Amino acid sequence: LAELALRSAFENFMMQTSLQGLAGLQVSRLIIGEFSDSKRLQDFERGLLNGLCQVQMEEFVFIYFGKFKDDTDSLFNCIGNVSTIRLVGLGLQQMAQVPVWSKVKHLECKKCHFDEVPAKKLSLFKELRVLRITKNKGLKNFEEEFEGLSNLEVMDLSENRLTFSRCCSTQFQNCSNLKHLNLSFNSNIRLTGDFTNVKNLLYLDLQHTTLFGPGS
């Protein structure tokens, strides 16, 4: 299949059992989840996506789901070898544990519940080339550093509420291939003039973000 969409397709919390029936499926894009106005958003449970271990797919979209609580770390168990993952409208407050064998090249986290950029865990996606963390209303802090993402070319952190005082070299240790950095539509960012770790940067977007100089 080119695409299989299963939004609002599972009744009575039967998703885990139903996904096991997809074993052997080959699909370019698989979409699972609910709609934003759904009144029956269920919480994520450990092992919920285990049925996807036997599915071959290029892109996985997990959209509009409830709370994750303590079961977050099983999220990537069976989708870590997918090339593109899009997480949209999830009650995800912390990034899940990343498998060491991850093959993810494109990751998007949109309208999730982060309050800080989870750079440390995201740095375990060693094959990552495009990272987008956008439209997270509670995302204010950028204290952790991205390290060793030598393949990363595009970083989009737009439309959050980020406030941080060091931009931009210290946030991107050994991310020398970064070319596109989007920090537009955030709160307050202090520019230090240090771009040592992003020497190949071609595009920097700071539109609609309040900027401060080094001595401000």
C-alpha cells in the first residue's frame, strides 16, 4: 500500500490487538490515532505499538493521542527503523528512549506537551537529517545541547515559546552539517555571535522573535 489511514478506527481500546493483525504489511505511510475533536482519546499504554514490529513502512504518523505518563519509553520500540516519524498532537511531555539501532532520518514533533527541548535524547537519533519541533505551547526552555548529530541538516524550532540566552553555537555541539535553523515565532533569544559549531549554516530564521545582543 502507498498509505493506510487508521484514525478513529479502533473501538473499546482494542488498538494493541488490532495492530497485531497488520503483520506482514508493506506500506509507505501508516497513520494511526484520532482527530483533535475526539472525545475518546485514550492514554498510551506500554506495548501499544508492538504489533508494528512486523510491519515494513517508510513513514509513521501518530496523531492526536492522550497522556503517556510512565509508559513513554516503549514508543519507539517497533518504529525505530522507520525513515520518517511524525508525532502530532500527542500528550507527550518527555521524549521516549531512543533505540541504539535507530534509522530515523526525519522526525517531527508538533503540538506535543514538551516544556523543554529534549536535546539529549534526540541526539541518540544518529541518522537524523531533519528535526522539527513546532507549535508546542509550553515549550520554553532550551538548556540541553544537541551533540554528535553530524548528519543533521535542518532544525525547525519555530512557533514555540522559547527563551534562552546562548545562540547559537553552544546548543549544537558537533552538528557541523546544519544548514537550516528556524527559530522564528518564539519569545526571547540572546545572540552571542558564536556560530563555531554550525559553520555550514546557510539559513537562519529569527522572524517574530525578540532578540538581545551579547551585552543586553
